[in-house]
Amino acid sequence: MRIGIDLGGTKIEGLVLGPGGVEKTRLRVPTPDASYGDTLKGVLDVVAELEKRVGTRCTIGVAHPGAVSPATGLIKNANSTRLNDRPMKADLERALGREVRMQNDANCFAVSEASDGAAAGLGLVFGVILGTGVGGGVVIDGRPITGAQAVAGEWGHNPLPHPTDSERPGPKCYCGRVGCVETWLSGPRLEQQFLARTGRKLRATDIGEAAQAGDAEAEAQMELYCDRLARALSVVINIVDPHAVVLGGGLSRINQLYSRVPELWKRYVFSEPELIVTKLLAPRFGDSSGVRGAAWLWPETKT
Ligand SMILES: [Zn+2]
């Protein structure tokens, strides 16, 4: 049996997957907001409770914000800053007496969708988070690619490709650069762009719905969004050439992305347009992908 833990800013979610990826039990507790030590104890308590429920020792995978630095073994780039510069993997392994696999939450999303989700059975999968931020993860044959700096898949901080004059130099990003993909494609940025163009304050998913209902201003905004998304993904396709791109995060609920973006990326991908077979897919597990992907960091052993 395999335990997956999703360590978030507000909650720690855990589940146990049995054979065939069947969920055995699930638990959700608030993330202690006091200190790193309390957060660590919170994770250990969830593991202990899950193992008590299923009555057996399990493998353990953890989805977390940021990444474990290959150079130092410490967590970096986490938005829950109390995790940064902490040796969480070593601390968990010492307390649990076994190897613990850890990956950032976007990588776990990609692993989940590539294992038994929307892209099951496809060899090369790029999982995308479109939400308050823009992230991603590359999975090959069910395994996440971490990389030399543990930034593989972080396309959100590439510059927006093929910028028009009005898109240069682009908005400032929290990472210190300007014009990052995230500054064009995150939910809050889509809402800002729409507000600036129309004076109307709508949530990102509502802009998508308004466009589908025939609202001309929303249609124009969504066409721009789809074109920017197609441009940004075309660069990823040219490098890793995935069989599927799976969208996650709040904006993955905008239906027209799945029809319009693959039409538009034909203009940008380095291939004969009619021969592009990369699929753009909606997620199967939605919000559960992080915790399921964490469990799938230990693939099923064939016995
Ligand atoms: Zn950036």
C-alpha cells in the first residue's frame, strides 16, 4: 500500500492507495501554522493515522510547494516560507525509518494524470498548473523529471514567446524578471487584463463562461488568452515533444481551452500542422491529483 501526502499552505491531505490505484482511506487536517517543527509533526501524525487505519506499513510520497534542492537537500522556492531551507526529506526519513519520495505539487499533478489519470498510458506527459500561479511538471513513463536544479517543467518563468509590440517588455514578475508566462496566464493576471480592457471585474472562470455565452468582450479576451497559452506551450512542445499536455488548477475548468488552443498551437509548433498529435487534456482527478500523484511516486510493483 502507498501513502500520498499533499502538504499545502492550509491543509495536509493524506490517502492510501491499494492495488490498482484504488483509494482505501483519506484524511485531511489543517496545516499547523506555528512552525516548521509543528508542520513536520502534522505530516508524521497523518502518516501514523493512515497506517493505523490500513494496518500495514506503507511507502510514502509527499507533494509539497517548492522543490528539494539537489545541491543542498533543503527545500527552496516554497510559498509556505517556513519550509524553505529546511531538510524536510531527511527529517521525515529519520522519523519514519524509510525512504520518503518528495516532489513539488505540479510534478505530483503530472505523475497522477500520467499514471491512472487523463494521460494514462501515454509515455511523455507535460502537466500544467494554471491557477494563482503557473507551474508544470514533465513525466516520462510515470516518473517525474526533477533536473539538475529541480526546476524542470517551470515554464511559468520563461518569457512569453513571440511577443507583440504591445506585450513588450511585459509585466513585472515576483521572480524579478519581466514578461514571464505566469504574468500573462495566471488567473489573477487574466482577471486584471480583462478589467483593464473592459472595466469589468469578473473571476477568470466566469470570463470563460461569459465568452461561451457569446459575450463579445469576454470572447476577445479568451481568444487572446488562448493564443498566449498556445504560444507558451509551443515552446515546451518543441523541447520535450509530449504525447499529452494535461491542464490542472482553477483555469483548467475553462472548456474552450481544449478545442481552441490545439488549433492555435499549429501556428507555432515546429511541425507540419496537420501532423501534430500532442493532445490537450482536462484532468481526471482535479484537486485530488496532488495527493494521488504523491502516492504514485512509488509506482506499483509487479509481483
Ligand atoms: Zn517570473
